[in-house]
Amino acid sequence: MKPVKIGLLGLGTVGGGTLEILQKTLPEIQGRLGQSIEVVAIAVRDLNRPRSVDTTGIELTDDPMQVVTHPDVEIVVELMGGTGLARDLLSEAIRLGKHVVTANKALIAEFGNELFALAAENNVIVNYEAAVAGGIPVIKAVREGLAANKIEWLAGIINGTGNYILTEMKKPGADFAAVLKVAQELGYAEADPTFDVEGIDAAHKLTILASIAFGIELQFNKVYTEGISKVTAEDIQFAEKLGYQIKHLGVASRTDNGFSLRVHPTLIPNSVLLANVHGVMNSVLVKGDHVGSTMYYGPGAGAGPTASAVVADIIDVIRWREQPQKARVPALGFVTEALQSAPVVSIEEIETRYYIRCFAQDHAGVLAKITSVMAKHNISIEQVVQEPCKSQPQDATLVMLTNRVKEANLNAALSDLSQLEEIDGEIARIRLESLQ
Amino acid sequence: MKPVKIGLLGLGTVGGGTLEILQKTLPEIQGRLGQSIEVVAIAVRDLNRPRSVDTTGIELTDDPMQVVTHPDVEIVVELMGGTGLARDLLSEAIRLGKHVVTANKALIAEFGNELFALAAENNVIVNYEAAVAGGIPVIKAVREGLAANKIEWLAGIINGTGNYILTEMKKPGADFAAVLKVAQELGYAEADPTFDVEGIDAAHKLTILASIAFGIELQFNKVYTEGISKVTAEDIQFAEKLGYQIKHLGVASRTDNGFSLRVHPTLIPNSVLLANVHGVMNSVLVKGDHVGSTMYYGPGAGAGPTASAVVADIIDVIRWREQPQKARVPALGFVTEALQSAPVVSIEEIETRYYIRCFAQDHAGVLAKITSVMAKHNISIEQVVQEPCKSQPQDATLVMLTNRVKEANLNAALSDLSQLEEIDGEIARIRLESLQ
């Protein structure tokens, strides 16, 4: 049987990793697939750059459209990133009736609806396992493995950089800025770390996970996104004392008024396995109505893990293209007619528990005053810790965990609290999820 | 489009759960699959038993062959268990050209080779996701999600009863017999607990996992199987002091001489996420050459989780039957011609680290004598703990962790050790895996 011919757009970290797998592990892959795969063309940025991978016998070009239109290329694999040129190239590949595999989370989260519609018209597959949580086959788990369930919610550590930073901040004396600097030196964080630490990368991934879990269109611009730059080492220590870890989570859940899609630092109980996911590792916890909670864990980035997901997608495309379109796994897990249009609720409408930390003057009656403000807004305090404040010696640091309350309600309480003359400086607020 | 018609063999816990999903979550499933599923016939043991599920409009029969030969039934779903009648029924279903879904781990582990060969001849699919780790889609993850990797090893907590017992034995004063009794009262363990506590159930699952990971035929009778009944609460406490948890693991790995397939109690480092999997939960850790380590976690038993996997298999069958056989995921993950015949090595040939616990007379020179026996066999002791022995006041309890050593070598050393007059009673030995 003739090998299936593919073209790569990009030969950077993931492109090189993909080529290496298709060379080194080809016997294993052939054993699984029953046929061979051949890379026939690769688009690179600079033809003269020395390569650590062997490209003998492969057409290299610096014009990516040549790979897309290459008469032998049956599957176009996009590993160049960005949402401009990549979008145009994949749209053209789809129009030419070619199947597509991409690792591009921004492209899928922002332009996936358009690409999937075009793919359906042209009877081709767009696969994107590597776009979420790198090497962990979580797209496959949710779209296929849990297909018998109505997904109630999911919560994931889906940005390795952020999780590395929060993990390192647990070490004595560490603070956000210092840890970020080390992460940059180790190559875990970009020179401009905004995408990772402000949660944009996680929001891209959460957008995709929410769509395949609930059967809703991709709505990246509706995701509430809060980064980790305001989390302090002190917050992490207080959380730990109370039995929690602070993790930067993507959370998608059903509410009475629609779907909640959000990325923010979150206290989660130590007793939950997800709280033990440390360093650069990723993990996604998914709650289905019949299966209960299942969790998927592994490396979320890097050449090998990402390329592992890309090649698994290529294998699926080779299998699925033999099916009529109606029998294939739909791009968003649900057939187009079944996609729901339920709204995404604003962050003010969510209901959860909260960690509140403030600096308050350390004299009698202050705690009573604070709790009475909270009570006025019908917020119960379930745990309180008070300690001498290190940065402001006249103050105590006061930490409270609330009961479940609507965020709008909590905001009103915090606004009243901040008016108290006994409160010094800003009040920190971190959401708390029990994940049960 | 007409619904796909299926027949169930068995309406016990899992059968009832499957019927309930296909009733309660059908709109969600139809949204994913683009078509409906209808249960038309069910074989039950006793037609007169009252049912908690609604069987209106479904043909009930106490002759399971009637379901198999039912002219409308396109997919036969076997949830009755056992390897006698179930084997005959599924063989007949396959001969009639019907696709098959089963949750029966014993049947697949012991007779899968025969069933898969028959299925290939008859161009039908046999799916068995629910046979391993209940609701966790780990068969899908290994056969499809990690298909770009050569799997190096896997290790799993794949028997919830055993993991529950070992977890409960950490509580003060608990011992194996008392915890087993509670597990039986809670319904976590059978009246005859042999299958679970002696590792047979785990060996069935490990057989299947090893085959799809490495591309080898099912070889249940080659699995080394050791249960948990000899693990003491004291061993669990010593392990914890040394930074380890004792888990009942199924381990499959490549060695220089063949594949190692084994089920036994194992010390694993606290720092490994798998060590934090407690209670009745299951989890499988898989090491691939490109992806590195990924882990899959969730409930390994129960009506909802098991039925979730059964229904996901039904959905896959409905999709895959539209493909030519060569494009389908092969039953053991690899096409028949690619299956390897490398041998399974005996337990004496494995190389790993060991936890050794013995009772030794508490006087000067005893430790030196013991370590010199070990040294004679080229075994280094990497950690030692000595404590007063509770059960034998004249003795000390001595615990040692060895370096990596061949099991045959260790056995020789233990045999020599047991000859020392300073050693009282049996020497306990538990394997230790770093899982890196």
C-alpha cells in the first residue's frame, strides 16, 4: 500500500518533533495503522538555517502555499502558529479538499467556527488534539471517551508556565517576579510572558474544552480571564494552612442561566488529586453525569509531547477519511444541528466560594465590624485566620473563606469593606472551587 | 435516520446502568452521534425479578441466544460476565456478522485472541473499553491517543477493592482482615474476595493493557500475580516513613529479554502522582517514548462508570462500522501482521529495587552480618530503618531498601539471610518502582 503523503507548515520545535516521530517511530506507527506515512513537503521560514532533523528527500520551501497546493499532499499539518497566515493557508487547504491537522490553539479558539464550517462544506477533517494540554489526549477523551455523558463541568491546569510559577512560589522567600525570571531563564516562560501569566493561552484552551464538553460554538471573547500576577507567596501560604492549593484553572460549568467559562487563580482542596499536579505539568478534571470525575494528566508542552498529539491526529485522519462525513467524530464533538446557543454568563453571575485577604488595623472590634459587613450581604464566613502583617506592622493580615455566594453579591460586600477606615490597602479575592 | 438497534446480554448492575444511560442521556448522545440508539432485546436470568429500570417496549427473554440471533439486533452488548456461556454467545454473534461490545475482562484476557481472530474473519468489531479501569477511557488513550509512541512501560492501580483496602490500612490500628471485612460490608469486596485481593482481576486487566501497549498477543497465563493479603499495616507505615506508598500495581515493561507482565504490591515514591490515588479509584500511568508520562484517573467500577465506557464503545462501533476493516482501530491496537512474539520473562528475570523487612535479634553485629550477606550477592542497601519490634520484644524490626537488582539474585540473598540464626520468622519482600 502506498504511504499517505503529508505536508508540514513549519519546522520549528513542534514541526521538528513531528518529523522526528515520523522517522524514528514509523515502524511502530505502521504496525498500528497498517500503512505508512511520508512527509513530502515542508514550509520553513528560512531555507538556509541548519536543521537538527534529517530532511533528505523532502521538498523544502519558504512559500507555505506551495505545501498547501502540492499535488501529492493529502494532509496539511499546520505547526507555524499565529492567526493570520495560518488561517489563510488552512482555509485554502480545506477548499482544495485536503484534511488538516493543527496544534494552533489561538487559531481554533478564535477562528475554529469558520474553519469547521468550511471543512464540513468540503467534506474534510480538521483535527486539533495538540491545541489543548499538549501530549494528553484530552480532546479524544472528551469527544469520544466520555461521549455517553452529559458533561457537568470541567476544570484544568492548562498552562504549564503558570503552574510552574505557582509551584515555585511555594518555596521560602520566592515571589512572583523572581520566579518568573527563573522561568524565563529555563525557557518555561517567554520573554514577553503576557500570554501565559495573564491567562490568554489558558483561555484559548478552555474555549475549546468548553465547546466539546457542552456542544456550544467556540466563544473565546466570552471567557472571563484573570492571570496570576497578583497572587502573592503569602496567599499561597495562607491557602496551604487552610488545606488548599492555589492553581491557575480554566473552569467551564453549567449554571441555571447559561454556561460559565472562566480562567483565574483558584483555591482547590488538597484532597483533590488535581491539587497535587505541580510544576509544568497539565491536567484536566472532567465531571460527567454517569462516569463521575475522571482526570487526564501529562506534559502540556514541548516538542515530543505536542508532536505525539499531532501524529495521533494524523493517524485518526487517515482512519476517519474512509468514513462518510456523518460517521466521523464532529469537529466540536456534536453535530452542527445539535450545537446549543445557550448564553455564556458574565462573571458577576457565577456562584462560588471565595478566599478574601485584607490588611486590617489590629485592635478590638475590627473583626466584628468586618464580619457584620459580610453578614449584611448574606455572606457567611466559614473559616478565618488572623496573623501579624509582615509588610505593615500596625496591621493584622486577615484571611476569610466564605460560603457559596454570587460574585455580584461578593463584589458589593468587598466594596463596602474597602470603605472601612480600619482596612488598609487593597483587598485580595481568589475564587475557591471544591471540585466535587 | 432509523435508530441503531442493539441487544443486551445481562441486566444486572452494568446492564441496568447501560439501559439507563441510553434512556436518560439519549438526547446528548444523539447530539454527538447524529443518530439514535434503541435497545430492542435484553436477556435476563429471571424474567420475573422486579426491575428498577424501565423496560417498556423491549423484548425480555431468559434465552440469551434469542438476543444474539434476533433479526433486528445489529450490536450485541455482553454484560453477563463469565467465560463459558458468554464466550459461546459472542462467538455466535460474531459468526452472524454482528458487532460486539463487552465489559468482560476475564473473557477478553483469556479468550480475546480467539474472539478477535473470529471477528477479523467476519469483518466485525469487538470493543471492550469497560473491561479495564471502568469509566476511564484508557483503552482509547493507549490504542489511539498515544499511537505515535513506542510505549516503554505502564503501571496501574487497576483494582479498586485492593486500593481501598491498602488506603484504609493506613488508619491507626487497621489490619488487612479488619479492613477487608468493612470493605465486604460496604459492597467494595465480594463475599469471596479472592479475585480482587489475590490480584487475578488486576492480572486480567494488565494482560489487556500490555497487549495494546506493546502489540503482543493476550497472555494471561504468563502474568506473575501476587496479591495484597501479606502486606501488613507495619509495612505501610515503614514505607511512608521512607517516602513511599504501597500500592497494588499492574506493571508491564520492556526488558532486554522480553516483556515483563506482573501484578504485585509495590512501593512507589510519594512524589509520583499515582501515589496520591486513594480509595476505590483507579489510575493508569503510561510512559511513551515521545510523550513521556501521561496518567488517566477515575472510577474503575460501578454501574454509571462502567456503563459510560460500554456506551462509548457502542458509539464507536456505530462510527467504525462505516469504515473498511483495514481503517478501523485494530482489536489489540496493532494490525495482526505487526503483533510481536517476544517472550514474557519470568519474575526471576526482572530487575528492580526491593523493600526488605525482617525481625532480627537486637544485639551488636547483627546489622553487619545481614549487610554482609547482601554484599556477598552484590546488593547495596540504600536506606535502613531499625525500630523495636512490637510483636517480638526480643527483636528489632529491620527495614532495608535495596538498589536495582535481579530478582533471582535477591531471592538467593534472602535464602541466605533466612539461614542466619539472628533472623526470626519470615522475611517480607515488596518490590519498589520509581516510575520515572
